Amino acid sequence: MAYEALLSDRRQSSAGRDAWPPKRAAILGNFPPRVCGIATFTRDLLAGLSQASTETDWVVVAMNDRTEAYDYPDQVRHVVAQDDANQFITTAEAINRSGAEIAFVQHEFGIFGGPAGEHLLLLLRRLRMPVVVTMHTVLEHPDPDQRRVTDEILANAAAVLVMAEKGAVLLERVYGGRCEMIHVIPHGAPSRPFRPTRPFKARLGFTDRKTLTTFGLLSPNKGLETVIEALPHIAGRHPDVLYLIAGATHPHLLQREGERYREYLVGLVDRLRVSQNVQFINRFVDDDELIALLQATDVYVTPYLTETQITSGTLSYAIALGRPIVSTPYWHAAEALADNLGVLCGFRDGLCFAREIESLLGDDVRREAMSRRTWEAGIRSRWSNVGKAYMDIAASTLETRAEVGAFG
């Protein structure tokens, strides 16, 4: 259910109006300098929420995945060790004492301790304010623990947000979620004017190159070998092509396996003799550099290997910055690139990637038209718009709570 439909039916009771805006609210998730997509999302969502509700004081709760704490900024009020069940209980009590009137929780199974992240439930059961949960993963075929945890999240949340219609469908069909509590709001992304790539290429030293880009934490499920294997074909028609692979290896993968996947990719580049067409940017890329790279990109590629990805922050950024996109049809991409906003190729279909990338690089008019359509489609995903959408859901939730108290 889109959040706009719910808001159009809101009852404008005096109790609801008196409850808005909240004087204090809590937000829980990973947070920088921890390096992961949830951390970046929580930080950027907080900025959007703060812009939408300038009078609200935010209590930030950061999940911790190591013995020592990260060097968190002052806005982080509480740090929770993900494997310490007792800390979830004491943190819930601290949030209650803080006077927070609503809580926003970022959910991903792997960032909370216990089977399928069940420690989160210890916190949710104890919070005494409405909770809005953003589900970054929705599984079509959960194991028993994942099903149990998801069911209880739905039972404890006042509202559940997902970033693709597929997520809403799964929550209703697989888990029996009530449609009136499930809302679709896109993944947020930065706001930038629509600009040609040339000036950004000049700044980065790519003036005479046709650029492909993938960014994000490196792991085997990203399927980057699909594009690398397509490069000999692409370079046959466009010898100036340059594939930029930006991002450090995922920290958890690095702990388990080291740089095995990156080394495999480097070896593949050497065997295919396309080293002049590939550049690895082997570090965590900050926002300014990332945006500059995207604005210098002719075609953005996401060759992920499985369909069961309900959201992709990297795809959302590429859309918001108006990049033509060639992707595999994982759930988020299949929805986001409909209506000729991008091109879909089958999983591991390197020949399709080669053909479609060659076509886009060779047709400036088509590429420019796709770029502008994509940029315009991304307007609703600007963080300012996403923050407002989240706060509208919060307002409706607080209004409903006030009405129940007044009339129930």
C-alpha cells in the first residue's frame, strides 16, 4: 500500500494534531563510521527526517558488531552490542525513559544477535511508543527462525515500510501482514541537478573514456565477473571503455576469506587481457567521491546474481543521478527500471550485457534520453522527500494512537 493512499484517508482529529510533531524520536540501526549499507542508510534517513521535522530531538541507537565501539559521532546516544541480549533490554528501557514518542527501526536479519536476529524482539516487546520498522530484506522462503522473527516484528510494529512493491506483496502473501500497516517508500538518494558527464570526467581524468561503473561493498553475490567477461566484446567496438569497480570488500567477508573474491576478479581481468579497461577503486568511497564517480558514468551496471534482493541503495543512487542502467532482474531492479528506465539482462548473461552496453555507448541520443527519464523518475527518492514520507507515516501512526486513547 503506498503511503499517499493512507494519508488521503487520515482523520484530522484534534488529538492527532496535538501529537505532532514529536518532541523526541528514536532511530535504531547501524551507523557510520561502521562500513555497511544499513549504516549509510540510517545516517541519510536521519538527515531527511531531521529536515522534515526540525523541532524533533533524535535519539540515535547504533548496533555494534565488534568488541570495541566505533568512533561514533555525538548524535549516537546508545550503542548496543548485537550479541548481548541484555543490552537490548536495557536499551529499550533507556529509550522509554528518554521520552521518545515514536521509534524508527532499520531491520536486517544479520545486524542483530540470536537466531535470525531474534535479540531485536527483546527490544521491540518493551518499547512503549509506536514503532515504524523498515525491512531491508523480505524473504519469500524464510527458514523457521526467520519466519518466527518476521511474524513477531509484524505483531509489534505500528507500521512496516518496504522499498519495493514486491516487499509489500510478500509481507501480505507469505506472512499475513495487514495491508493497512504496510507502506512502500523508495530507498533514499542524494539530490543533484541533471548534468552531462563531460565536466565530471574531466575532473577525474576520464575525458576520453566511455565509463561503466559499479559501486558498493564487494562480495561474490554482486556478479561483477559477468561484466568483466563481457568486456572483450564491448572493447571490440569501444576500445576506450573503462569499467570502474568502486568499493572495499565487505568487512565480514574480509574477516572470513580475505580478498579472495577481489583477487579472483583481478585474475579474470588479466586472463581476458582487459586490464586497460578495468580500474579497481579498492576503498570505501565517501559520498562526495561516489557522487562524482556516478556523474562521470555513461552506463551504470548491477549484474547481481539472484532475484531475491528487495532493495539496492546503489541502484537508487544511480537512478537519482540520472544514469542509464543495465542490470539483472532482481526484484528492486525489475520494478525500478520498468517503463524503459533501464535495460534488464538475465542472470550471468554476459552476452546480453555486452550487447546492451555496446548499444548504449554507441548511441548518444538514446543514452541521453534514458538518462533524463531516469533522473526525473528519481525525484521522489530524494532524501528530503523520503524523510517527509517517513514523517507522514509517523504522524498517521501517532494520530491513530491518540484516537484510540481518546475514543477507544
